Amino acid sequence: MDADRRTLLAAAAGLALAAGGPAARADLVAVIAAARPSIVPVGTYSETANPRFGFRGSGFVVGDGQLVATNFHVLPPELPADGSGPQLAVLADRTPTGGQLRRARVVASDRNHDLALLRIDGAPLPALTLAEPGSAREGQAIALIGFPIGGTLGFAPVSHRGIVASITTVALPAPTSRQLDTRAIARLREGNFEVFQLDATAYPGNSGGPVLDAHSGRVLAIVNMVLVRGSRESALANPTGITYAIPVRHLHELLKQVGR
């Protein structure tokens, strides 16, 4: 066999592994096992509610182990500050029959990119490592982990795998004159921003969950099923089934606000 053909075969073998060959699948098994303890349901807790924990979306632990990243739209409407009603919470240390409720509070948020950081009570949890901004590539193998059907079958994280199908831009809809305020003007000046389209199926309960590099387990993006889809697919009569995600660079910026 000549040298050129050996080079071509070696390249093809490398592409097969990157696309999900045996080595890639082995990496993914380890990545999912390591990441699962860091994925938490986000919702509200009330002693008088049934069920007591009201699921709203997915989140994942970052930073010092007491910070949880999620989507801003996952947060409930304004809650009573005196603790007289439902309180923001996450469900940690899950078991087949339940888990440990941790009270949470919002410490930073970015409505323009639909992100929020929560600080939770109690001992630190295992934190995921964030990828460097701009490190994602089209065709890169990824995994999603979250709670696509909430607590219907218990809060067991569900994993999906796929690739980064496209790195594109999204234009947020311009507000009407009545909606113009300081925040809206700043958003318009910022202009379009990059988002990821993923060849992987996610559902509304996945919102706020991580998009992981299938080989390293580092967080590349945050699943978003509301802000981006509403902007990119508002003209379509039927949803396309494409999953969108907010690049991790915006989470890095949010962590800077809390000194992490």
C-alpha cells in the first residue's frame, strides 16, 4: 500500500471516530457518568403545594459547586421575599424516590442571552468545567443532559447525543416604541449574536441544561428552547425540531459578575 493511500485511510478512520465510532462512544459513556451528578432540576418549593417541588427546567452546577446555571426563562415569576409562598429551589443528590431540596437565589442574570446564575444552600456539588469561548466547531460531537419530561417518571437525567450542526446568528426581535427602555436599547446596540443549531433532539424541560463536548465533557453551550426558537422560527407554521443553544462565552461573562 502506498504512503498516500495509508494517509487517506488514517484520515478516514479519524473521521469515523469523531463521528461516533467505538472510541467516541466509549468517551461518551464516561462523560455522561461523570456529568450526571452535576445536572439538577430547577423549580419552586412549597410546603402546601402538591407536589411540593414544581419543576420548571434544567440546570447544572458550575464554579465553586454552589452555583447553578440555567435559562432566565426557567425562573418563576417574582416570588415573595418573606418566604411566605413558593421559593426557588433545585433538587440535588437525587435518588430513585426523590432527592434533597436546596433553596436557591438568583445572583446574576442576562436576559438578552436568557441566562441566570443561582446560588444554592448546603454543601458544594460536583461542578462541570466550561469550555473556552469560541472552541466549538461545526460537526463537533456533543451530548445534552437534562430533564425533558420533568418529573413524570422521576427526576432521572436523560442524555441525547448529536453534533453541532451549525454556528449561526440570531437577531432578537426589535421592541415596539412602547417597549423601548435602557435594557432594550442596549440589546439593539449589541446586535446579533451567535447561537448553535444542534443535530440532537431536546424538549422544553431540557431548557437550561448543558451541551457537552462528547470527548472532554466540557460545557460548550446551554440548551435554549424559548428565546432562540421564538426568534428564528416565529415565521414557521410548524416547528422544525432543531435544537438551539447559547454559546458558553455568555456564561463565562455572567460568572465574572459573581467573581468566578
